[in-house]
Amino acid sequence: MTENPFVTNGYAGAEYFCDRVDETKKLVDFLTNGNNIALMSPRRLGKTDLIKHSFEQPAIKGDYLTFVVDIYATTSFRDFVNVFGKAILDALKSKGRKAWEQFLSALFSIRSEITFDMMGNPVWGLGVGNIAQPQTTLDEIFEYLRTAEKHCLVAIDEFQQIMYYSDNKNIEAELRTQIQRCPNANFIFSGSQRHLMSEMFLSPSRPFYQSVVPMGLNPIPLDRYWAFAQPLFAKNGNRQLTKEVVDEVYQRFQGVTANIQRIMNILYMQTPAGKQCTTDMVETAIDTYLQMSSEAYATLLRQMPEKQRNVFLAIAAEGHVKTISGGKFVHKYHLPSVSSVVSAVRGLLEKDFITQTDGEYYVYDHFFQLWLKKEGLC
């Protein structure tokens, strides 16, 4: 069976990672010179894969302990501490017994919850939200980072989630204090809701102000993606890829890496070995993905509160909206009131159904918007 080289489910190594040479160098240089970084860009541009790729570079791999903590699904401070601890333990398992034993020795508050599998490896035995004393456990995690045998690099992915925690309104200040007291670690704060990330790191009134090097992430240039995709397409089975196909996919998805990869994966799958992929196959590939995702999108739409659904459909129909609370937009789509639109937008942003860039609101998932149009819903 031929392995599809257009990876859609995470970092698979340098061979399948497109470009980001300059961004990788910047991350590595700043981290290895003692800086913390706020990495801000919309989702699906490859922030997490860039971080993992940077951690694999010779200047970091082997000389540092690296941890990637994904807090996207967390809803509370308790969840945050739980996910943080589990991510560290999971990463240390491959480092050998001495490495993870040092971490476990710091966790006095939850040591009884750590179990061991048949191979003698530790298993994080807590469910999400089950840590009894999250503040104490967080102190212990940072005590480990302070005393670890190697300098630690910690990436906290979707960092803006901490702003939604209702059980700890002081978490920004607490984390800033912990990090200031931890010279043995540097941090990447990665986030996709740029308006929230900007508030946290660029506002003089917030604890993290001037504590990081801010870094954005733009789409990979078209010519570099073409240089990446063409040899991969030919690698197994000598499939041929024209520049026009890559141009078409790139423009359709506005350079969003994950969406492009998804369609290239399908195009590779649907192109027989030794044959050429042509532009007329692009629409078929998109339709294939939309058909596979149809039930999921229909369920998401049904589950939205009615006011949010109506505003969501209006934004999808408009494409990009600047004056979201303006009377013209409200009247055009027969929305009940400006205040209800503002409330609905807040909820849609929190759930990542829409996003905001340079003052414009638009549907976050390009495929979702295409499905809405195909179904005649916007």
C-alpha cells in the first residue's frame, strides 16, 4: 500500500514539512537565547507543526527537554493543570526511567493517582478536572521545571483558552509569576484567536505585557508550496502534478496550509500511478471532502442556539464583515437587534465558528462555508 505523503494529522517529520525555514530559524534562535515567544496566527496555518519541527532541530534536540501542551479542550484552571502535567509525563516516558522519576518525585499532591502499566511505565491516572488541589499541583510542576536536569522548552498551544476559565480569574498573573521564577525554562505561547492573544501580550495593563517576543505566521508562499508538493506527488508511483492544480487549490483556500493539504491528500489518492492530476479534479476532490463531512456540519449547525445560527449564516453569506454591529448588516439579514448580534458573535468567537482578522469577521472553517453554500443555506 502506498503511503500518502500529504499528511493531514500532525507533524510527520522534516520530509513532509513544507518550508518555514525562516520561521524555524527565528524560533530556534530566540528560544536558545533565553526568550519567551507569543506565536499568533489563525488556526490551520501550521503553528503546532512549526513548533514540533523547531524542537527537532539540532540546536534543540538532545540539549533541551521539550514539551507541547495543547489546552484547546480545557475549560477550567483545573483542566489546565491536569493537561499540563499529563503532557510533561507523556513526553518524559521516552527519555527513560530517570527522567520521569524526577518529575514524579515533585508531584506530592497527586502521586497516589499515578499508576504503572505492564511495562513499568507511568500512567497519568486522573481524568480531566479531577485534580483536587490544582494550585498546589501547578506549583509542583513548575518546581520540576526549575530543577530539571536540562533546560526546558514548553509550548502551550491555544493559550488564549485561559481567558475563559471561570475558576481562576488571576491565572495570567499567576503564570507570569511562575515563569519569572523559572529560569530553567522558556515558553512558546501559541494562539489562534489573535484579538485575545493581542490583549494578553500587547496591552500594557496585562501581566504578560513585554514579557515575550511576538511572532506572527503568514501563509506559506505559493511558489514554495509548489516546490514542496510537486516532488512529493511524484515520489511514489510517478504521479504528475501541474502548477495550475496547485495554483487552483492555493487560491481556493487562501493559502491555509491545513486545507490545502487536505485537498492535496485527496487529489493524490484519486490520481492513478503514472497519471497526471489536472485542474478539473480539484472540484471533485473538494466535493468528496464535503460529502464526507456533511453529517458533521449539519450536526454542528443544528446544535447552535438559534440566534447564533442566524448570525453565523449571515456572516457566511456576506463572506467578510467589518461592521458586525452596524444597522445595515442587521437589517440586510433580518437579525433581531444590534445587541443580540454582538452577543451571538461573542459566542461564535468563543466556539471558533468564526474568527476575526484585521477587524473583519468571517467563518473560520473554509470547508464549512463551502458546505453551507452547496446546501443553499447562505
